[in-house]
Amino acid sequence: MPVSTDQTLTIVRNLNADPMTVYNAWMDPNQRKQWFTPSADMMTCTNCTIDAKVGGQYRMKLVTNEGDKEYHMGGEFRELDPGNKIIFTWKSCSESDNDPAATCTVTLKPTKTGTEMTFIQVGFANDESRNDQTQGWNGCFTTLEQYVDSE
């Protein structure tokens, strides 16, 4: 099934940390493992590898706290501008290998209190995928807010 580009997911969050701190939380695998979960009560990121360069790959594994399900995802970095922007492809391993990856853009802008982070994802296999991604990313970004607040 082809990826639909007629739907766009946009999420904006204001974080109490400077843009470089937020950028590092995205790009450092040890930091990303601390916040990359849609619900810390339900699952944990147990593995994260990041080759932080344009063309570099990233891979993550999330496991339910009961240990009965695993979720794998990954992609490739298309653009990296430290403290400003990250563009990467995104694909869940539950999607068909024939489905193209979605494209995600994270833009970081300094504010008086920290950083305005704008996340845009384009390309969904279907409406269900978009709805799942919306819920998942919002959960991750709530955890990211808590993580950068504690740093």
C-alpha cells in the first residue's frame, strides 16, 4: 500500500530547555532511550542506536513492561542542523517492506523560556497509521518534556 502524503501530522511543544539540549536528547542514543516511549507506564525503549550523520541510520526497540510485545522502528537522517533541525525517515517494522517510509521534520526555535519544538510527519499508510502515530508521538513528547525538565 503506498504512503499517503495528503495527510500531515503537526505537533508543537514548548520545552523548558535550550535548543541544543533538546537536539541532544534526540540525537544521543542514551538520552533518547530515557524519553522515547508513548507511555512509560506501558513500555520502555530498551535499545537505541544512532549514527548521527546525514545518511546515517537509527534503530529503536520498545518492549512492553510485561515483556510480551516488541516494537521496532528506524530510518535514515536526511538533514542534521545541530540545535535547529532534524529531518529523518520513519518506518515501523510492522509496516510492509513495500511501503515507503514517512518523513519527519523536527524544528527547534529558541524562546524566552526554552525551545519551541515543531514536529511534522508526512506520509501514512492509512488513517489508522496516522491516528496511531499521533497518539504515539504525543506520548513520547510528554515524556520528552519531563526528561528535559529534569536535566
